[in-house]
Amino acid sequence: MRGRIVHLLLCVGILAVLSPVIGVAAGPQNIVLVGWDGAEREQVDQALAREELPSLQQLIDRGVLVKIHGEGIVNTDGAWKEILTGYLPKAGGSGDEASGAGGKGVSVFERLESHFGPDRFITAAVIGRQPAPAGLRPAVLEIAEEGLLRDERVGARAVELLDKYKDKPFFLLVRFAQADGAARTYGRNSRQYKDALISNDRWTGRIMDKIKSLGLTGKTQVYVTAGHGPNEADQGFVAPAFLVTDNKAVYRDGRRQDIAPTILEAFGLDLGKIEPPLHGIALTRADTRGPLMVASRKPDVVYVPTPQFVVDKMLEMAQVKPSDIVYDLGCGDGRIVITAAERFGCKAFGYDIDPQRVAESLANVEAHGVGHLVTIEQKDIFTLDLSGVDVVTLYLLPSLNVKLIPQLEKLKPGSRIVSHDFDMKGVEPDEVVEMTEDGSYISHTVYLWTAPLKKTPPPDSDDEG
């Protein structure tokens, strides 16, 4: 009996020693992350309903399908930075600056190699784009493939790597780019785009079949997601993406930056010890963050910033005073409300439906130190109550200015409205100023109205003259 106890204790001791070395004994030994660049959740749902994506459906049946939202970055490479680091981008950042943690050493590749050791753990990527995002390549650079473009080349190379590294723990990223190219060239309702999604699914299935044939199914988790750019109909709006995985612990919808911590946690890393702290939360855990900043609908206009000299003129014409309350409808990067607060010491509120603009505005408010005077909120401007506002600033289209008239008619007498470049059909302005910046040939127009609005009678349809 005593010998059996000693034998049992010896086995436990050996396991305790081996566990840190193996590192992934409690979870998967391997993870394959498959990217369907350009694949939108709505289009994927429709293809699933048509039974065109059998491999993805098979993975759903084994695990879960959840929604994944973005919070501002609308380009494919910027989205992948969030997915592979777990950090939100810095406001206005792009390229290497987009990582909230500075880029170096924060990718899933680097963290896994640092945790397990590059001699005992393989990180690899097959990326169907040219070039791959800087700073997010696997440390084993000689097995990173770029510019493959066609799904056949990406998928075939991924299968080769599975064969080559089947005997070591690995993290493999496979990014298909054919659907993204078809969406940008032909649109997401085209036959070419639908065929590209089917191609994504076919090669995802071959990767899953290879994992099975190598006897790695029980040791390998598969994740399929999309790092995509903007909807082609609106270059400032990102439609919801998706995540499909056989990680059965995943249970909730999430954000792009939640995917990295989900993968790191699956490999056994202690997320609480990661520095800087991740912005993302593993999809296996409750989401304790504030409301998700995603557009409730597509923005009405493409963002174009108002030049600073025009901002100054708009506020001058509005005769802003320290006691005024200023609303900027469609606040962009926040420059109008920031200028109003800095120059006049008034309270100013900026509203925008685009989460990227809201993020930029909040960062700029903080950088200028006017947070005690300026409030930025993500809201639909057509739902706002303007009855207590003294100054309204606009840089919208003429049709949108007209759409605002019912709200502007509720302004108290003496309130001012200023608009950059666009008038308000049916309402007579009090003042119109045209201006150009020194050294520039581009002309800008500023319109001023005072409440109550002076409606102009509609033209007489019988008037031939």
C-alpha cells in the first residue's frame, strides 16, 4: 500500500515539474487562427443560410459563432493589429503607431514565444496580402509568407506548415485575402465576392482536414474571424464581423481586441500579469467594460475636417461668450468645441455617430486639457434636444441642414447657427462670408442664422418669370 502511495506521489511530482515545461497541458497544444479578410457578418450569415459554407458550419456545430465589433479603425491592417495585440489603437494612429502599447513585443506571436521559448514553440503566418503589417509578423520570419493573394496558394502553404511543424506546439495565422479583393473590386453583393467566401470555406475545411489527418484534432483549437476594412458603400462604417471557434469556453459577443486575450488564455498565460494591461477581455469571461462604441447606423457624411482658420471665423461670427453653451453636430476630431472652450471659456458639447471620430475627439480633449469644459458623446445628431443651446455649429450637407430644421426651430430666441460651406434651403441667413486662407485658392463660405429662423416662402410654381 505504501509503495502505491509513493508511486502516486512520484507521478504527481513529475506532472508538476512537466506542466510548466509543456505550458499548454490544461488547454490546446496548438491554435490555428484563420482570417477571412473582407468577410462581413451579414454576408457570412446569408451564405450559411444558403448552405454554401459547410466547413464553417461544421466548426460552429463543434463550438460557437459570436459577433465581433470594431471600435473605430476601418482598415484591414489596423483591425488585425487589434486582433493580434489585444489593444485598441491610439486615436488617429495608423501603421506601427496604431498599437496602444507601442507595438514592440505585444503581439500574440511575441508573447507566446517569450512565454514558451522560441526553441520549444513555433509561431508562423501565411498572409495573403503584400505587405504584412509591420511588427505583427511571427518571430520565425523564414516561414512567414506574404503576397500570396490567391486562396489556393495561401491554403496550400498553410497545409505544408502543419505537416512540417506537427511535432511541436504552434500558433499558426492564416489570412485569406481573396474575398477582400473581390469586395473592393466588385462589391459585396457580387458573384465574385460570394465565390470568394466559398473559397475561404473550402480551404478552411482543408486545413481542418489536415489537422484531423495528423491526429491533432484533440490538441488543436481553430478560430475563424475577419479583419476587414470599411463597407464599400460608406468608407467610415465597419459592419460587424464574427468569430467561429471550437473553444467551447467562448460564450459571448465581443470586440476585436478580445480575440488576443482569448488565445493567450487558452494557451495558459496569466492575463493579469501581462503588461501593459490588455484592453481586450477574453471571450470566456464576463465583459465589465462600458458601452461598446459602434455606430448605430452609417454616418451621413464622409468626415472632412474644417480648417482652423474657418473654425475661428465661425465662432467669431457666432459671437460666442463664456456663458454660452455650444453644440457641434458632427464633431469630427473635436476641434470646434476645443477651440470654443480654449478661446472663450464656454461649455461645449460635441456629438458624432462615428466611434472613430468620438475616440479622436476624446483624445484631443484630453491632450488640450479642456475636459472640464468639453463633453464628447456618441449620438445621432437627429435625436438631440437643442432647446437649451446658444450656438450650433455645422459642417454637413445642405440636405442634412434642412433635415435639422425641426430641431433648430426649438432654439431659444437669439441662439446662433453657423455652417461651414453649406446653406439651409428655405431659411434666409443673417450673414454670409466667403474667405480663403493665405496662399490657397480654395474658397470657404460661412453662413450665420439667428433664432427664430427666417423662413423664405417657397417659389410660386405658377411664376414663369
